[in-house]
Amino acid sequence: MIRLDESPTMVTVGASLFADALTAQAAAPLEVQWTPPVPGSEADLALIAADLRTHAATAESVRRLTAANPRWVDVLPAGDVLGLGPREFLHAGPPVDWADASGPIRGALAGAMIYEGLASNFEEAGRIAAQGGISLAPCHSRSTVGPMAGVVSASMPLSVLEDEETGRRAYCTLNEGLGKVLRYGAYSREVIDRLRWLERTLGPLLGATLRKRGPVDVRSLIAQALQMGDECHNRNRAATSLLLREITPDMLESGARSEDIVAAFRFINGNDHFFLNLSMPACKVAADAARDIPGSTMVVAMARNGTEFGIQVSGTGDDWFTAPAPPVRGLYFAGYGPEDAGLDIGDSTITETNGIGGFAMAAAPAIVLFVGGEVSDALENTLRMYEITLTEHPFYKVPILGFRGTPTGIDTTLIVRSGVLPAVNTGIAGREPGVGQVGAGLVVPPMSVFADAVRALALRAVPRGAPGRSESRNQ
Amino acid sequence: MNTRVELRRGIYRDSVVLMQVSQAVAACHGVAAAIVAMATPLNIEIYERLGFDPAEVKGASPNDLLVAVRGEDDALDAAGAELERQLAPSATPQGDGFGSPPAPRTLASALRRGGSLALISVPGQHAFVEAMDAIQAGVSVMLFSDNVPVEQEITLKDEAARHDVLVMGPDCGTAVVGGLGLGFANALRPGPVGIVAASGTGAQQVTCLLDADGVGITAVLGVGGRDLSAAVGGRSTLAAMKALDDDPATEFIVVLSKPPDPKVAETVRDAAGRLNTPSLVAFVGVGQGDLTAATAQILAALGRSPTAPPQWPAPYDRTPRSGFVRGLFSGGTLCDEAMAIAAQRLGPIASNTPLQEAWAIGDDLNARGHLMIDFGDDRLTAGRPHPMIDQSLRLERIAQEGSDPRCAVLLLDVVLGYGAHLDPASELAPAIATARESAQRCGRDLAVVVSLVGSRSDPQGRDATAERLAAAGASVHLSNAAAARTAVDLVEGAGR
């Protein structure tokens, strides 16, 4: 109960004159820098706050998110682990069909169709896809995440990440490197040839290595890399190095041909982003563990397909809340500019959903220029994210912030209340199919997706004293 | 003459700040009219009333900052510069460099950094969510905000019980906890009395009268004006009584309220009977005794003989005169008390918060006879600062009454303490003098009576304030009841 025998430590929100009056009494209150929520959301926010389930449900999703212990256990073909048929393709972001698909997704789908032998060129692939000759689904709907276009087809080898805590699994393709690559919508001969090498050489080699040595503790690698200048979204240099060190002896002992092992080393060593395709499914398996808790306001997916930016929230099941994908603010490779850029794309925002990437920007001073700022901006970015998150990650720490845990567990209601949007780091894909990556930068998600999620949560809220009415309120 | 109208998106300042900005811009040389305010429907109404073109603000949302200035051509630039100066971020940075956190944006975030009591004064429709943040963090709440729906109040208080914290409010004007004054609070000395108050100004009146008699307090726990309604059922009152009963320093507990719902009154009386600490349940209002009488009862219970509350007489002789009493209040309970006292002897008192429905006045706030207005009523504070902070509505009304031949006596309350206007006499004394002069020019002697609620340690200076108001022609009373009786004495029995 309220303490009457000692002077309280005051926190104030609202009219500053009351804070001033406390200061006049030498009480030094902490003042909330309050602004009104997104217009029209007041009643929804109140309904959600009044729902008896909200607090505990949200806390439970946070607990599951941070308790996950993702480990890399295998590499297997998508057809085997996901049961993908020859005409089934996954893509990044919320659902989209060929007609609305962005350039990079069309390019990547065409490339994957050529790779799977369904078409011989882009035009033919386009005709088949436009006539409904293939079926499309978001990666997120199949426990999978894909960077940029995120296209997955049956023959592609997938890394299998398993959460030791729940046994749940998540999947991601092997990273192809930079430049002309499928995930940025390129589909030329060299792209297809590389996919074939991943399928026939690297995938089986890594799978055999993992099965022999046992799982790689990805959570531990992320935690270490954050202390070595990575944020594990736009910078994965330290983590990739650590990973290679970890698996080298086991690869050598795998019994594979030595020229294949050397090629694998060269490939991984030449691609600083190799680890991204492990940090993403590690985050995915944790976020999936936090899904489907009625009443929880925590975001479990943020993803883009180059056409739309979408989110999913624990308390609203598989519903997507979407808005047009925003442009990316950033730096361009020489010869490219904003006019060449596609809109925001990829499932890699799963890293921010799990408290790393843009949220751990303070851990990665080396790339602050790349993402458009100074070191102090990077610190501020991370510190601002604590305003919209529910906890500090127990394993992912930021040295420069005194080893404070990264801001983790995005709360839709806190975004709508504070007006603070998630800080997202990302690459920039060329807008036309076949071009590939043109730059990298920062993106500001659209506020409306969070406001829409709040509206949906409010519609599902259970009013006090009338639990029976919740059924009729559900959509 | 030229006009400049502008809507700025994404800028939010609280209304108190914007009032000051508006005034500063309007005060620029050559400016005829100016408004700087969030574009709420109310402010757009004011904007139109100032003669600006409604078409210019079509599609404005309450989250837009509305800026409109009319004046000489060269004055508009000066006004613009003044506006930028006023809106510029304060020189004190929010964080101090390397890794220091930015200012918290929600109460949930702030409370993660610490805090044992939250003071919430955001607009009513936003208050519930912030209050839930505090309760769920195990922190008690002083909820100053009004216009909070009663269902939300009940939910907050039920949640507070689950988390063993206290919700003071909504619409809680005053509290004193651990020696700290919250909201509108007087500087009170420590002492033996603990007060549970459903009425902010009522508690301020009683504690200031106790202060005049040298008696201090352990705590004033506000509960909000609706706590003792049938719907809310005294949830916070009962919790606050228990908190005081558990406090070893509290030797005497007072529960102070307007007459509540009869069943709730019984519950509160029963609970008081079970306390280990001696107590007084004082329901003040029509036919129930006044706050000054309740104070005398408290003093008697403490074994002290009450002295007459201090007063500062008007600087000239006053005799009964014909006409009506016009009361202009900032404190709701003070207004109610004055009406109850006056109605007994003068009959119907028209009001925006009338004792009887038949005595209600319209939105123009006018009546031909006796009239008392509570400027602190919810309906008059929506979208603008409380009259204890911003006296402009009352100042306008004082001028209006000064030139109304039917007004014989002007009755005002002035509430001192933390949170209130830093120097109310600086505006009220000239307004009183001017009103009296304008009455005098029409051959009337306008009597002014002030009920001054303040402690001897209040930052505004209780005695200095009283003396300046008296010098302007008012009689000043520390007892609101005494002030009301004085006002009635001045018109009672005289011809109309």
C-alpha cells in the first residue's frame, strides 16, 4: 500500500506545471515526455488496457520470446523439410500475388522457376506465374524467413534451426553472397549456377557437418557477435567469422572432397552476410514460440514484400496488418541512386522483432555511416527502442550501454501511444527484376499497421465483468 | 491589417504552454489577435470567434498545432519570430550525452527507471491507459485528470485493490503524501491529522484552517469526487482510510465529502467505526454543517479550542445594499458551500452546478438574480487550464459584473499553494479595483468578498495576498463559510 512515512519518488505525466510544483518542493520528479496517441486510438487503447488478459498474456509472450534457445541442427532440401511441391514457392513479407509482386520478387520467382526447370527465361516464367501456374505463400506461414525477396523453392537447401526450449523449428535458405543474387531479384545464369552449387555441394556438406558435430549454438554466437561490432542484420562480419571458426574442424572431418571444403571456406569467408541467414531463423523460431497468445499485444513478425509492409501480433493469430511498403533512406552503391531503388523488402526485420538489428544499432558503431548517422545516433536509436519494447534481452547485450540487454519484444500499444516507430536496418534492392542490391539504409515502418493491429486487438478484447460477450465481439 | 494562418503537423505542446505562447504572440506590438493552440474543436471555435476564416483550417486534426495571427503587416513578422522563440526547445537537453536515456514517452517506460508515486494529468480520454501502467507496476496514482468515464474509474480501483496500491482520483485536485504536495496543494506542516478527501478544495479549506490554528497533517489522500457515488462505492475512500489507520503517525482520521450516496455513507461510517484510530466522518453540504464547522469539530476532538479564522476587513465601511450576489469560484466544494449558505437565507441561487436542477443556467452562464459559477467544473475546463492556474475567464467575468447594475456583491475564492497561479493577487487586485471603479462611475458601490484558501507557508504568501486584495477593496476571509455569510449579510433585507 501507499507509503505515507517517506517522501515519494515522483513520476509525472501531463501538465508540466505539476512537475514544476514538485521541483519547487525539491522533489525532482521524472517527467514523461507525453504526446497524444495516434488520433482515434484512445478508446481502443483503453479497451486493451482494461482487458484482464493483456498484462499477463503479453508478459508470457515476452517470456517465450526471450527463453528460446535456437540452435543450427541441419541443412536439408525445402521439399523434404517443408514438403514444398515443385510448383510451390515461398516469398518474403505478407501475402502477395504475381500481379502485385514487386520487381525483386518477380525476378526471384522467375529465377527460382528457371532453377526448378519450370521455365527457361523470365518472360516464360512470368506467363506461367500470371496464369496461376505456381502457388505462392509467405515464408512466415511456413516457419520460414527469407531475406529480401525471400523466394524459396523445393530444391533449395534450408538451414534448420531448432529451439532447444520448445523443440520448435524454423528455416532459412543459405546466403548467396552479395551482388547479383536471387534474393535481390537477379536471375541470370551465374545466379542459377550458384543456387545449383548451394544445392549440390554446400548444403550437403554443411548438413553432414552438423549431423556429425551436433548443433551450433546460434544464440551464443549472436551474443558474442553483438560484443564484436555486429548487430546481426546489416553487419554479420564477426558472427560469420565466429561461425567459420566453430565448424572448421568438423567440416574437415566430414569426409567431403577437399576441393569442395576449400570452396565452401572461400564462399563463407567471402560473404560477410553468411550468418544473416542463421540469425534470421534464430529470431524466427523465438518469435514463433511467442505466437498465438490471446490478449498479447507483442509483435511476432514484421516483414515486407516490396509492395507492402506487414506485421503480425501474438494476440491476433495469423492476421496480417499491412500498408504500402515505404522507401528506404540510405546510401547507394556507385552508379545507383534513389530512382533505382525498390521499396522496402524482406523478412530480415525478424531481427528487429527479436531485439537485434536496428534495435542493437548501438552495438555496431562500424556501420553507423552505412545506415546514415553518427555513433551518437546509433546509441540514440537503440535507447529510443526501449520506449516501445517490453523487456531487455537476457542474452543479447550492448557493451557500450554497460552491457544492457537489447530492447526486445515490440509492443503495438506502446508504438501507438508514443508515436515512436521501430528502427529498421535494411538492404535496398533494385526496383527492376534482375538488378540485385543497389544500397543499404534505414527504413521507418508505416504507423498505420500498428494502429490497425491495436484496433484488431481492441475488437478481440474481453470487457470486464462480461466475459461472455467476448465471443460476439470476436471477428 | 493582414492575417496569417498555419497548421503545423506533428507538433504537440500542452495547453498550459500554448496559452503562454498565445499570450506572448498576442502581446507583440501591432498584433490585433492571435491564437496558438492545438486544433481541437474548442480551439477552432475560439479561432472563429477571433474572426479568423474557418475555411483555412478545414481538415485540421487535434494533433495539429494551429497558429493564427492578425495585425499590421510588419507586426506579423515580429509575431512570427516571437512564436519561433516561444516554441523553440528548451535549452536544457533531455539526455546528457553518451548513452543517457531519452525522456520516457509513457508512464510504463518511466516507471522502469524507478518511482513510487505517479501524478497523471493528461486529458481524460488518455488517462486510463497511463494509470493502468502505474497500477500494474505496483505504483499508487494521483489522477488529476477529469472527464474519465466511471467504468474506467471502477476498473482502475479494482486493479488497484489487486495490486495493493491506491488510486487517488480521477478528478483529484489535491493530495499530500510524505510531506509532498501533489496537484493543487498547500504547504502544510507535519501533524497528527490524516485526511481522506472526496473534495479537493474542501480538503484544502479544512487543512488551511487547521494550519491557522497550528495543527498539521500526516497526509491528505484525495479519492476523486465520484468515489462515494453508488457506482464506485467508496473503493478508494475505504482503501485510504485503511492506509491512514496503518500509519503510526496518524492520530486522527478525517473523511471529508459532500453528502454521498446514502448506502455508501453507511458503509463508510461502518468502516470508520472499525478503525483503530479515532476518526470523524464529515459530510458537508446543505443542512449538514460547513467546512469551518467540521474543522472546529476536528480541533475539539484533538482537545484544542478553535479560534476564529483570520480575516482581513475591507478598507472602507460597507452597508447592506440592493442587488444580487455574484459568486465566481475556482473550487467546486467552495462554490457548493457558499451556495448552501446563501440559499438558506436568499432563496434560489442560479448556477452551472446548481443545488437544485431548477436553478441551472444555460451555457451563456447568465442569470438575473443571485448567481454562483464554478469555473472549475468539468464542462468549463475541457480543453483549457484550470481556473486556479489561468484566471482569464474569471477576470473577464469580474469586469462584466462590474458593469452589471444588478450585481451588488462579488464573491470570489482564491486558492493558494503549489500548482496554483504563482501570484493571483497580481491579476485579481487590479481587476477588483477596476470593477469597483466602473461600478462607482455608475453610482454603485460594488462590495467584493474574497474567500482565501491558503496556509502560512504557501509560496504565494497568504498574508501578503490577503493584504493586496483588501487594499483593492475586498474583505478577505480564511473561512469560505464566513466569506459567504458576509456576502449574504451585505444584500439580505435590502430592497431589490
